[in-house]
Amino acid sequence: MSPTTPMAVRFRGFLPVVVDVETGGFNARTDALLDIAAVMLRFDDAGALGRAATFAHHVMPFHGANIDPAALQVTGIDPGHPLRPAIPERDALQRIFREVRHEMKASGCTRAVLVGHNAHFDLGFLNEAIARCEIKRSPFHPFAIFDTATLAGVALGQTVLARAAQAAGLPWDESAAHSAVYDAEITADLFCEIVNRFRPVYAPAVPASVPPGGDNLPHA
């Protein structure tokens, strides 16, 4: 069945979901996943893409996970803080995935694609957590991404998140940066700004119907 919703048509049956993870280091196989946030996107009645609901969880480090103190200095996370309501990795992923699947169904999309700033970092940690938790069915494409660092480099001439946000005219709060929720939401705003800037170029070329999961993104 051909996609008919604005989201399914615009992204060829794929649902962009903005994800940010905060971690205990740079190695997805050995370092802890500590926070995860996912932001849903929707088109308004005027055809502009914007931010919808945000879902986020603090995550318990998996058994044997490495946590680099230097990483905690950047994020400000205290994994052992008694008031930090962390949940197991598997629970965090399943809760996020439940919301993603609900949005996929509502938008008529067949697969979710991770949007992130330097997105392969976030996808790498997500994929490792999926494998570690033995989750059989992920709604996310295993390797396709939308990377706002690349998109911003093309559209705005900036690749650093703070500079790209400012170049796009978005507010930037340095004191809030490096939290999963803030980084995911500002990345979502940046992605939407870039997509919306290309509306005049893209809109005339939108076909009446496009097969789900068309040629624009590879399949696993």
C-alpha cells in the first residue's frame, strides 16, 4: 500500500526519530549507556515539520560496563546518585520502542530512521544495547541515519551542534547541553529547520504516491 500521510510521503515510508544518548565513554561495546532520549516529529497543518513528544529515561549501566570519569565530567551524570531514577537497559529500550512503533503506526511509516548529531555514535550505542539485551525486533533501521552534522554543514556551513543551532537562529543554552533531552530536542529543532528550508525545493517534486521503503534509503 502506498503511503498517504505527509510524513510517509516526505520520507518515503520512513519515520525520522531524533535520538540522543549520554554514555560512559566512546566505545559502544564496552562503555555504559547512561541516558537516552527520543523526540517524535510531526507535520503541522501548514506542512511545516516540528517537534512533538519527547521520551527519555535514565539507564542503569549494564553489568561490567566501563564508565570513564572524564565522560561524567562532560555530562554531569552521577550514575550512583540515590535520586537518579534509572531503569535497566532493556526496559528503557522497550519503552522507547513502544512509543516509536505507536508513531510509526499513526504516520503510516514502515521503519524508523535515527536522526542525530554525529548520528552514527548514537546508533552505535543503540545497536549494541539492542544486541546486549537480545531484543529481536527493533523499529530502527540498523544502519541508515539522518546526520544533522552533515546536513548543517551543507545547509548552514556549521557542523558543531552549538554553532549550527545558532546559525539556524535557534536559542542555545550551554548550561543545559550534554543532557540527552536537551541535545535531542535542539537536534530535532535543527533537523526540522533544515527540512523546512528545503520545502520550496522539495514540494513541487513530491509524487502522488511513493512505495514504502523506496530507493532513497537502503534496506537491511
